[in-house]
Amino acid sequence: MSSLSQIQRATCAKFGASYVAVDERLKLGITKAFDPTQYPINGLHHPPERDTTGWYIWSGQKFLEDPDFWVPLHVFHLHDRGLEFMKYLGLGPGWRFLIAPGYEDVWFDSKLLDI
């Protein structure tokens, strides 16, 4: 079985992105109501800052900029849950993903670098 870092490296290679290891002791932003069965699953990666990875993950169609929409969560809390989006966390700042059953979209968005 492949390690998560090998899977993340393969995902990066598939999309022509450099692999950037995520420090599992850092936090990402995830919605309070995150549900891995509610699609699509979305992720965007801002540059890391202080004790955060820069990743924001949400499920469903809604994206709110309201600070109460997000909760910080250490990456290591997600590591062993087999969540499908974990394979994208090796993508560097500026990358986004949107996944659903039978659908995968991954792209670079330079606007994410200017926050």
C-alpha cells in the first residue's frame, strides 16, 4: 500500500505541480458542517501563515467568507480517516481542487497567492 506522501506526490505529478509536504502539526480551515458525503468537496490553498497550512476545505455548493463558517483543525486529525481529499494536500499554494463521484478538477489560481 502506498503512503499518503507517495499518493500526494503522484497527484502533483498528474497535474504538473510541485509537491509541497504538508506539516500535519499545522492547521487547515474546514467548515463546521463538513460532510465527506456531501459533494462537491472543494479545497483551495493560500500561502501558509503562522500555524496554518493555508488550506481551506468545504463540502457542498456554498462558500462563505464569514469567519464563523470555518474551524481550525490540525491536519493529523484527518490523516487516518481515509478522506479522499487528502491526496490533494501536497499541492502547493495557489492550487485548488473540486471533486465529486466520477469528477475531478484541479487547477492553479494565482489569485490565491495574493491574500
